[in-house]
Amino acid sequence: MAQIIIKNLRKDFGDFTAVQSSSFTIEDGEFFMLLGPSGCGKTTTLRMIAGLELPTSGEIFIDGEEVSQKPASQRDIAFVFQMFALYPHLNVRQNISYPLKSQRMPSAQIKTKVAEVARVLGIEDILNKPVGGLSGGDRQRVALGRAIVRDPKAFLMDEPLGALDAEFREHMSQELRALHDRMGATTVYVTHDQLEAMQMGDKIVVMNHGSVEQFGVPQQIYDWPATLFVADFIGSPQMNLLPFNATVAEGDTSVALSGHHFEIPRLRQAASGDLIFGVRPEHVTLDQSSAFRGNVTAVEYLGTTQIITLETPNGMVKARVAAAQTVKTGQDIGLGFTARTITIFDVSTGAALLSDANREVLDHG
Ligand code: ATP
């Protein structure tokens, strides 16, 4: 298995730059997510790692070896295109052994390898069945088996669960992650689904317009979005982003929203003009003593919690609070914010004004 290093990777298609100056490291054995909206350059990045697309500039290292200009066949990486893409005229065993036959591996060795893979995937009992009649889950396992059997340095997966309905998708994502944990194989997984990325990934790279917006473990990305784009893209309901206008200095530990002062983590950068006060719904508290007030426009009951939507002088705020709190539409409520969870963004750069407290993962309990 392998470590993959991406350095200043760029890909131009004619005048259009699909990926620009991307740099990140995928550690050996990691389940690594490439996350971003449609068209942000995820697939192009994955295809460059696979060798199916050559970079315009930049470097890719697999296990310390520079492979940027090498063809796919010399990279020893398995690209799981679409889990349902099986050879329909072959049975399960033949589908899984196909890559080994192409490598001209002796048949006794193929038999042992296929048996091993079938055991890992729990599909020993269907090895002699035609793939045509298999359930969706079994087809997916067979497709995975065909990738695993080669024992490649890494697996690359491009939205492998994209075509599945929500329930089955959830089931297969857990199965994929469990399989990864058993095998410890470096896996690079493309998705546009932030929840899938958060649930499955050891690390996430968030991409937008061909650039890396942020790179880190899921909790860092959730707790401390480095840019407004990430703040908006990650989380459901998304982070509250309240615009305000102010001049802040390095070292500041409070800001004023509509004349009301709120404590924040110490700022590391100064800024002036249009700023954004970012706070996640679970860090908004209903506090009748607060002079910063909002009018309740909606109450969404979710069982143990409820999402309260309020109109405030700085725009709409969503609060996730215990379902036991009685809140009614039309009510006027004071709001508080958990100081150490606040992120301040500079609208002109889109970047967070990093604070001392950032980088420490928060306790959401
Ligand atoms: P999606 O989830 O929709 O596939 P993505 O993030 O994977 O999105 P890419 O497929 O990497 O995005 O595409 C990034 C951009 O590059 C898109 O605007 C796409 O149209 C463009 N692009 C990709 N391949 C080519 C190509 N061969 N020629 C020209 N433009 C391309």
C-alpha cells in the first residue's frame, strides 16, 4: 500500500484550467475523500493520480516515486470506475479472476487469490453464479473483488455509490469503510456529498473551481472552516453566516453585531470592512437575557432536537436546541453564541481570520 503526494498539480484543457496548484498528501492506509460541487475538478484530480490524464504541471509521487508522466499501467493502482460495470457473460469467479488472467498468473495461484477475496467480501457462496441475476449489493461486492484481487498500491473510486438509493447507499458506505479498515488499503474516494465525506473519510480535501479550499480531518473542516465556501458547503443545516461591518485588530477577543458585543476566539489577523460572523446552529443558545434578539419564523421538530429559524438584525439564524424547549412561531427570543466556536471571515478574501482556538477539535456533546 502507498502514500500519495500531490504537489502543485495543474490541469488545463485548452484555455480552461480544471485543476490549479493543488497540493496535499494522502497517507498510507488512509481513506481519503475528494469533496466538492459538480465541476470543481475532483474527477480530473483522480484521473491524474490514476495516470488516465497527464498533468499540465506539478508532480505526483506514489510511495516516493515520481509518476506524474507515467502511464496508468505503470502505477499499480486500481480505479473502481463504476461498481456495477461487470462482464455480463462471465460468472462471479471469472469476473474476479479476469485481471489476474490478463497478468498471466498461474491458475492455482488465481484460485487461491479469488478464494481469499471472496472470503473477505463474504461472497464465497455465489462464486459460480452468473452476474446477471445478482442483487445490487452482490454486484457491487463482485466489482470490488475484481479491484481488490490485484492487490494494488491504492484504490481510486469516483462516486461509486452515486447510483444507489439512500438506504442502500448508507449500507454500502458502511460496508466499504469496514472493508477498508480490514484491509488497510490507501483509498481515494470522490464525492460531492458532504455527509458521505464526513462519515467515511479519515481526511478530506474540499475543492472549488479547481482549487483546494481546505485539507484536514473531518472534524477540523467542520469546526474550523478555512473559507466561506467550506463554511457554506459543510454541515446541515449549514453554518449561520451573519454579515457585519467592522474594523478588527489582531488579538481582538470580541466583535459587535448590531451594537451587541460577543466574545470570540482571539483573532490572529486584522481586517476591515465587510466581515462575516460564523456560528453553527448547535452553538446558538436561546438566552432571554441577551439583548441580541430574533423573531421565530419557523420551528422544525426533529425528535430529540429542533431547528429554530429566527430573523435577526443581521439576517436569518438557525439554532439547533433540545426538543424539550418550548418555542413558538412569532416569539421574540434573545440569542447567545458559544464564544470558542465562532469563526470570523473576511468577505474580501473569503478566508477565516484564524484564531488561537482554531485547530482544536470541539466537543459537540
Ligand atoms: P462532477 O462531479 O460533475 O464530475 P468534478 O468535480 O469531478 O465534477 P471534473 O469532471 O474534474 O469535475 O471537471 C472539472 C472541469 O473540467 C469541468 O468544468 C469539466 O467540464 C472540465 N473538463 C473535464 N474533462 C475535460 C476535458 N476532457 N476537456 C475539457 N474540459 C474538461
